[in-house]
Amino acid sequence: MTVHLGDNAVTVRVGSGPRGHERALTRAGLGPVAGCDEAGRGACAGPLVAAAVILDDRRSARIDGLADSKTLSATRRQRLFDVIMDKALAVSWVRVEADECDRLGIQEADISALRRAVARLEVEPGYVLSDGFPVDGLTVPDLGMWKGDAVCACVAAASIVAKVARDRIMIAMDDEIPGYDFAVHKGYSTPAHQQRLEELGPSSQHRMTYANVRRAARLHSS
């Protein structure tokens, strides 16, 4: 893979592993490299959570088993979350509440959250890699990578941090707003969630711009 930077290019060798992009960019003088990703974009309830991670280059800080958070079991994600928090050079995350997701629109809320997560890193990155699409408005160069959370270690780490942080929020929300089983489905539109939504109507944590939530609201307004 070749990353173009103006008139220059950084080549990542095939088979260089999940840290290949970070190493190539660092060799080109663009380190440290941050990865960012979000969790909860497709949920109809609860916040969107975005995370940014800069991994430590030292051999003693190497983290094995980093992968797209969606491919890992909950137990494995929890274990990796703890290791990332212990060994990464810098970690940050932010949450965007349901009403702000509605106000901004999910795409702008997503980009805003990723931008804020990068800005909150205690170590300033020289380059940012993100999953899927680039993040507008950063003060450093960035690249959106297709399936970045599957091929790039720092993006995978960010996906794990965002997912675990959001899951913990949704588990706590289940105690605060009982009846919807947020701890089970984490705010995603499962059949069981939709049934509870239609029975109880939307809560303060549901995103009213989502069609299934509006439909449930209409059922309770008639």
C-alpha cells in the first residue's frame, strides 16, 4: 500500500503486519501515529463513543491479539481494553449523547467525536489513521482506511476502547432506565429492543431521528 503525502509517498510493504502502517509513517518522520474509531453509530439509543489511541513502539509494550472489536468476544475485548490502557502511549475517548446525535446528524456527530478524541490525546500525533473515512478538521494529516480496524493495530485498539467504554455506559444505563434491557442489546435495534421500545415508548436516551424510534413515538402519541 502507498500513502501519498503531497509530492511524497510512504510505502507499506505487503505482509508487514498490523503495525506496518504506523512503522512506515514513523520512519517517514510522521510519528507518533494515532488510530481512531467509534462505537454506537448504528444504535438507536445511547451515546456515540469515539476513541483515539497511540500505541507504544517499545517491544516491552507490544500488545498481541489486537483486532476489529466486532470480531472479539466480550471477555477478550475487556482483557485487551485493560492491556491497552496499561501499555499504550496515549488513550482518550469522548461520548456524544443521543440528543446531540439527533441535532448534528450521525455523520457529523461521528466526525466531531473522532476529532475531539484525537484532540484530547495527551501525546500529540504526527499522523492519524481512521476506520473508513478521513476525519475533517484535524491539525495533522490523516488517512481514512477501508477496514482500518481490521488491518491497522492502532485503529483496532481504538475500536476496542470505544466499544468497551460504550458497553459499560449502556450497562450502567440499564440500571438508570430499566425496562429496555440496554445491558443486553446495548441500544442496537434488535427485535427484543424494538418490542420494548414499542411497549414503553422512547426513553430520553433514544435517538428521535431514527425511523424505528419515531414509529414507536407515534404509537404512544395516538
